[in-house]
Amino acid sequence: MNFRRLQIVQSFCKPSNYYIMKKLILFGFVALSLSFFGCEDFENTATPSAVTYLPKIDMNGNRYIELPCGTTSFDDPGVIATEEGLEINVDTKLTSAYFGGASIASPDMYTISYSATNVDGIPGSAFRTVIVNPCPTNLAENLEGKYVAKIIRDTGEEREGQYVFIVRQSSNSYILSDGVGGFYDFGRGYGTDYASKGATITVNDIGANDYTITDAQFPVWGNMVSITDFTVDPATETISYTGTGDWGSQFFITLTLVR
């Protein structure tokens, strides 16, 4: 896409006889007065600015890539950035949505951002989403997996179909990707900065539904969410719990394991 400042050609009218009307009362008199005027074109002699070519970024591969569970590495197909047909440098940045991974080597949702800047300092960018799914297991023994959430807020608002990850840290410790089940980040489309993150689930006794769970927090707002009534049902492969925000709202969440 190019931008160009064009020369402006204006037309100015100059009186061609001595008589000048001093007062114009009606619009019709204005039209009549023009017949006494000669008009000549006047060209603005200002030098036009040069053309600037915006960075053009062509992505190799797909913008959305979902990798199977157990993936431990990923080769980024990258992009090609050009300015007026000539290749220019690209800066690449990787962002983890939930668990803070520095590389695409463990379950999470990742965003790869590519940016390039032209000679006039105008930037261009492109983004790729890469998901590494957790491996589903037997909920009688292991909570790790990718889940689809159904959320009912205490106001009656419902959301369904959002994905939630539970990722294993150690033999009895897990991290929950979103304490309110994706209500804001996916359900309302706010983005992953609006997930309540960081809740750690410590399994004391799965069979007895005995868990110790820390609070989750919204990075943007700073609000905390406490997680209670956490119940695992291996027969239906579901997990249910209540997320209560420190502003008073409650979210009743059911997670169903995706296989």
C-alpha cells in the first residue's frame, strides 16, 4: 500500500474589469457577478513528498497451528518482509498466554509476533497462534488435559465452548489456565490478558476430592479469584468448581475433558 501527497491545482478568479461590486445581497447577484470576472488556473508549486512503501509481510505456513500433545519443539516457518520488493529485517517475539514458557516446548497457547519497519519508520506486523495441547489421561489418576468449559455467572450470563488447560507441574501439582473458565478472554473476546491466571491445584487425595487450590489473578485488572467446590468426576470426565471474584461475582464452571 502506497501513500503519495499530490500537487493541488486550484482555480482562482481575478477581476478583468475595473468595476467591483461592493455589496452582494442575493445569491443570484453572486452568479451574475461571475460573468464580469476572468478565471485562470493557478498551480501550487510546492514540491510533492516522496512515495513511502509500507512493509509487506508474507507469512509462511498457517496463521493458526495446533500441535499434538507431547510436542517438545517447534520449527517456526517464519515470514518474509519486503519494502518495494526488497527484503527487510524482521523482529520476532514469542509470548506465552498462560504458563510463561520461553519456547514452544510445553502445553500452552503461544503468540508469535513478527514486525518490520520501513525506511520512514512506519511499522508493519503479523501474528501466528500456536497451541500445544496437554495430553488427556485418566482423571482418576491425573488431571492434566485440554477441557471445554461451560460457565454460568451469578447474573445468569452463560458462556460455553471456551478451552481451558490444566498442566501438570509435578506428581501432585497442576496449574489451571483460567480460574473463570475463559469467561472474559474467549467468551467475551477480550484476549488472553483477561484470563485469571496462576491458580495452582495441589492434589491431596483424588479419590476423596481433596485439593488445595491457590487464588487466580487477572493480570490487567489485578482482581483475585478464589476457587472452591473443586470436584473431579472420572466417570463423566468432568471437573466442576466455583470461581468467586473479590468484587463479588461468582462463576459456576464445568470442564469436560477433550480427547
